[in-house]
Amino acid sequence: MCGIVGYVGHRDAQQVIIKGLKRLEYRGYDSAGIALLNKGLNVYKKKGKVSELEEYLKGKELASTIGIGHTRWATHGEPNDVNAHPHYSSSKKLAIIHNGIIENYSSLKQELVNKGHSFTSETDTEVLIHFIEDIQENNHCALDEAVRLALTKVVGAYAIVIMSLEDPNLLIAARKGSPLVIGVGKNEYFIASDATPIIEYTNEVVYLNDFEIAVINDGKLKIKTVEDAPMTPYIQKLEMELEAIEKGGFDHFMLKEICEQPRSIKDCLRGRLDSQSGRLVLGGIREYVNKLANADRIIILACGTSWHAGLVAEYMFEEFCRIPVEVEYASEFRYRNPIVREGDMVFAISQSGETADTLAAIELAKSKGATIFGVCNVVGSSIARASHAGSYTHAGPEIGVASTKAFTAQLTVLSMICLIVAQKKGTITDQKFHEMLVELENIPAKVEKTLKLNDQIREIAYTFKDATNFLYLGRGFNFPVALEGALKLKEISYIHAEGYPAAEMKHGPIALIDEEMPVVFIATRDSSYEKIVSNIQEVKARKGRVIAVVTEGDKLIPDMAEFTIEVPAVQETLMPIVSVIPLQLLSYHIAVMRGCNVDQPRNLAKSVTVE
């Protein structure tokens, strides 16, 4: 959550920061603020989106070559002007921006209140900057040393950037559990939560690690640990293109990202799969293939959409690899004393690679001797670095808060891992292996064909845009798709929706069905086809309104359903990559028709970096 931008150099800091905040607004949009050194240390902040901050700044003298900015997803304190970042220290000589949660802020605050400090906001962040200043004054030390000492006392997660009235060329940044990247330009430095605000200016970056402090002063970058050990900055080159983070003529990032899926899946397969030669290679797991093939158990840890991808993977691995799989909510994993053994293989799935719950879960699993495989989209992300091995999805930047292309890319990567392990283990025939490679290779074209149903799906959306409830039902490999379809609708249209295994409908949800209830069936032709046809009849008998996603050429279901959406035939284990596409489009169009903010749905953020 929360987007962080900092700049020091020769450019107009305000322009760099505001543009950067717009690119990071997917991380939070409850409020926005900026601090600049301009005839003093001046803080400007407003409730609402970055555009409202921009409006507030009009007519103000903002000339400065150093500054920090923040876009907030609220944790401590309601979204308002006062709780917005940046926050001043007691003397107003320091300003801070922060992403994360300081868990012991209450005890720190009480200690400071006893010393005479007063606070204007309800945030944990204001407590932190007061604490840092208090240490600096009492220890008569430099600001970077005060930050270091403060962080040894802080419990929780943080990515922070601090600037000082008394040091006009100084920015101090630090991280633990929340992402922070430093862009290295010519006589200038950029700091951000991810690379999207930086790529326009430089492709050279340093990813800050946990418990590291970066001190940028007089054009030089120094990094040290919280234990005061100096570190050598490791500069990496970004592969990202600027065009990838622009809308490119689409009304919304979400629609752009839905439509990018043929290309993003192809990018995911590129250099890894060649069906003609029977080649399937994932360099990131090469050293661990034997270990995976001999695993007694696979545990999948994820949240949200990534958890749904994990459910599909469970079906795949058990089908082809014959390895028991458990799919866990990462947010719950740590809190029930889970049984993790040496030799367990743990997959951590996360688009951002920064999901705090998933990070915490894999650290627990690692401590018990498990091997961690990361499946992430963001290069250099925390989960990628905390894993023993893994694979990037190469879906490109995903700006829309509701995940779309990341989901299909995750399924693609997990399918490839599954096939590699099955081949190594000998649980898949050569013929079947080759068939699956051909199927995977053809997936981008089939997704592209499915996207051509957009106009038809828009018409269906118009029929149901005013519905108050939706039910999504699927069986087998399509059950996780039902969950994902329901989640998409909830996230961006605010319509209550539930996903269920179709057979479970009789065990409760069927009570909800009446002539007003839209029921979406993912009913493609697979091993449970006859069963789901029976489930459709049960809904029809109770006057439910059926929308069915079916395989092209289906003759039976169109006679039962009010609306049918025909998708190309795909081998059933890979069908979720295709069958989810109509559900993404349906959610998108309903949300647009309801006047919802599709890319920035209320109360949500793209990268959940707090537990």
C-alpha cells in the first residue's frame, strides 16, 4: 500500500514527484501530499486523489530541487488532510513519508507525550518522525545515525524517506518489509515504491534490502545496515519500457491489461517453450527439479487472485505430478502453528512480490527448512529475493488494482512448472507431454479469439448492471475460475458476489435463487460437463437467470441458459486461462456502467504491504 516518491538533483522536484505519485496511485488513493525545501521545509497535503493535491498546489511557489511525496492507503487514522503524509517532526525541521505499520507506535507515543510532545494526527508515522528527532536531540548525533538508532527500537514494517530543513541536499531512506527502489541518474537520485516513477529518467536502480538505510547527500549514495555495517550499492538495469505503464489509448488500465493477455501469455512462454522440438525450460527452477519431483508435499501460499491461481495449480500438480498439494491463505498460515517439514516445497505466488502476508508466511516456512519457490511478476521484488528459486511471469506492469493479466500469466508459469516436474517424475506420457506443449503454445491465440466476444459481453453486462447479487458456479478446474469471477465483480463494481463449486449450491446457496438472481456458470466441456448441466437445470427450475460460459459449438446448454458465451475448446487443465477472460470483461463493463472507478476501486490497493 501507499506510494512513495523522493527526488534530489537538478530538476523541478515538484513535477517529478507529482508525476511519480500519479504512477503509484494504484498503491493507495485516500490522500496525497508533498514536502519541498523552498524558503523553508513546506508540506502540502490533501484528502483524496493526486489530482486534488495538484489543484491545491496551483498558484503556490513550489520551486525546489529536492522533495518527497506520498499517496496514502489509510491504516492508522481516517483519510483526511491531517492524517495525510508527509508528517512533520515536533520542530518542523524534519518531514517523513512512510509505507507500512509501526506496531509499537502506541508505547512510543506515550513515551513522547510524557516528554512533552504533542501530535496533530492519528498516524503511527508522525510518532516515528517525532521519535527520530527526539533521539537526534538527546544523542547530539547526525540525522542518519538518529534514524538508525530509532529503527533498532521500531517494531513493524516500513519504507520511509526523510528530508531535513538543515540539510538541503539530504534524503534518508530505509526499509523493512515494504519495497523501496533508488534510481541513479546523472547527479540526481530518485526514490520510489517501485520502478514506475523512475523509468522515465533512468534505467539504473538499486533495490534496497530489509534493514538497510540509504543516505543520499551532496550527490553521493551510501548504504548501511541498521547495525551500522556499510554496504556496496548493487546497481541493476531495468528492463521495463515507459509505454508499458501508459494507458495506450484505452479508457482504463484494467481494459488495457485484459486486452494485453495474448501478448503477456506469449511473453511468459517466450524462450521457455517450443512444442516442435519438445523443449520446455525454466531456468529459475532447473537446480530444484529433482527435489520437486521427489517432494512428499507442495504447499502453495498466496492471497486474493494469486490464491485462486494456486487452487488451479493444486488441480494441475495432483493431476499430472501425483504430489499432494495444500493451498493456504498466506494471511492465515502463520496463525495456526502449521506443520511444515524439511523437504516440503513451498510456492509463494504474488503479482507484486511484496505481499506482506505472503512474505511473512514464507519466512516461517523457511525457518522450518522448506524450500521456497517464488512466482512473481516484479523483478527484484522482496518475495523473489527471499525465495530459493522461482520464475518470473513476465506479464509486464499491472497498474489496474484488480488483477487480470497477472492471473493468466501465473497460471501459464505454474502449468509449465507442473509439466516439467511431471516429465521428470515420469507421471506423464511423452505423448501427453507433447500435447500439453502444443495446447500451451496455442493459448495466446485462443485468448485473443475470446477477447473478440467483448461486444456481446458488454450487452450482457447492460442487462445485469443493476443486480444486487451474483452467484458464480464451476466444477473441477473451473471452480477456482468461479471464485475469481466473483472476486473481480466484487472488487470493481461493488456488487455482492459469491463463487461456489456448482455441486455445493444445493448445500445452502440455492436458497438465494429467485427470478432476480443472475447465476454465472463456467460450463465448458470437460470431465464434469454432465454434472454441471444438471446444476444449470436446478437453477432454471427455480427461475434463476443463467449466464453460461461454454465451449464453442455446445448444443445443449444454449437451450437452457438466458445468455451463453462461447469460448474456444482447450484442454481442461488449461481452460481456466481462457474461461476467466469473459468474467474479467463482464466485471469491467458492469463496473463502467455503474460509474465505478475501475482502476482504483474504493478501499483497495494494488500491493498489500501491511499484514
